[in-house]
Amino acid sequence: MKSQLSHRTRGFPVLRALCAVLLSACGGAAGKGTEAPAALDLQGRIQARLDSLPNISSVYVKDLKTGREIAIRADVPMNTASVIKMAVMIRAYRDAEAGKLDLNARHVVKPEEFRRGSGLVQTFAAGLNPTLRDLITQMIITSDNTATDIMIATVGRERVNGMLDSLGYKATRLHMTTGDLFKWIWVLSDSANTRMTMREVFERGFPTDAGGEARIFKVAEDSAYWLGTMTARETGKILEDLETGKLANAANTTEMRNNLLQQFYSSRLPQRLAFSGAGIGHKTGDIPPVLGNDVGIIYAPNGPIVISVFTNLNRGDFFNVESAIGNIAKDVAVEWGGVKP
């Protein structure tokens, strides 16, 4: 959810200590996130980068021009964090196309709608009056959690899942709102916190008690508390269908594509693509340092390439996770996309 622990943080100190203990027990794989023997083929290099990380990872890559693919653990269900927000965007644009939603309609943001974590809407006073299109844009480009929950309430969680099912995306599901997820962190510490309102959850923020960060790790680990579930392969299919105009008309496809292209966070897939001649539209999702995902479309000189990388339950240095994802994107862009090394 683009740093639900805090905005662009590297993680809480206690959680860092927990991960260090776990890493030590695993034999210490930190520091290897950028290693990949040059003699290996593309899939082998990607596999080596992933396997050097002390986490659960999966990748799917497809060259939309040639149809060639790379799939590594691509059918394993993964914790999406904010990547699932793409499904909310698609539902909203399809509703607009069907005449069920006016994206130019304005929404008055109420105090109980503010959410912690990523995004800028929470920094404004209650009464802010953005359009639904504005909220969708912020939900994607800054991964805004306040905008996300407003849009989930607008289009309906079950309707998002119904759309996914009807389109054949059987492994992709939106489970809860960001507010629900943040509340669970408090409920796990004390069942009496089930009575907390969303405003109280916002005002209290994230726990700072001795067990708070361990509970956040549990939330990232236990699928009962995931914001959403996706697989790398099905995420690739969603991105391909969006890029090829199968999910909306030409105008709405362009808007959704532009939202991904304006993504604010660039520390993973785009990390090594700057000034390469390749652009990228993408959506991140994370709980640093435990979880870091990035999925998108590389617009390379040779044609568009879909790529989805999920890394869950990281027990090492989050810098190595982001570095590995950046190197995977560069490997693909050079080998298939025609980008110069």
C-alpha cells in the first residue's frame, strides 16, 4: 500500500531487528540482491536475482510483440498490498463507460474518511472537494489510501470482485479496505479495539508498543489480513488486457494508461530505466521492509513488455529487494526491449 508503515520509510527499527534475527537464522542472504551470473540466460538471471533474496517472490514477464514469456512461481497467490488498487480503477472506468458513474462528480471528503499510510489527501482539511477522477488518479500515482477507500465505497468491493470474476481473473480479489486493514493491527493487540471508529484508527495511527511491529509482520504474512490477492501471471494478463484496450474504450484506456505512467514512486521497476529510452507505467504495493511489489508495462524501443514482480515476507535488507526488482526490469529491457546495456 505504498508504505503503510509510513510514507517512503525503510521500516520500523523493531521490525528491522526482527527481520535481522530471522535473516541470521536463514544463514544471511542479505547483500546478494543484485547478483546474477552473466552466463545465464534471461530467465536464469531473473531466477538468480530472486533466489538471492530471503523472501517469497514471483515474476511474470511477457513481450506483447513476440508473445514470449518468463514465469517463475507465477501462479502462487501473493499479498498484493496496493497493487490491487488497479482493479478498483478498472471498475470505476468501466462504470463510467456504462453510464453508471460520473467521473467529474465531486466528493466532499469527510473526517472519518481520512486514512494513514501513503497519499496526500490526508494532509488536507476535511471538506476537500475533488472529482472522482482526481481520487482515482491519486489512488494510482501516489497510492493514496484515503482516495482508495472512498473509491471502494463508491464502486463497491463486491462489484470489483464480480467484475474480476466475469473477466476471467479468478485469482485476483479485493478483500478489504485500507481502513479495515489498519484497524486489524489494533484489534490483534486487543479485541476491544473492534469498537474503534475509522476516525479513531486514523487519529491513533500505527502502533508503537513493543509488539506493534511484529503484529504488522503477521498482517503481511496471514492471508486473512491481506488487502488483496493476485498472482504474477494473472496480473500480467490484466496489464496486457489494459494495454491492448480489452478493458475499456480508447479514451478510458488512455486515461488508465496515463495514470500508471504518472506513478510517483520509482525505486523499483523504473530504478535503472531512467534515460534508457524505455518508459514505464506501473503500480507499486508495499509494506517496507516486509513486502515490496511492482507491476507494469515497459514501453521499450522494441515494443511493450508486461512485467509483474511480487516479493513478500522479506527478511533481509529492503534495499536489496528494490535493487533486484530494478535489475530485473533492466535485464528484460536490454534483452528483449532493445535498450542499450
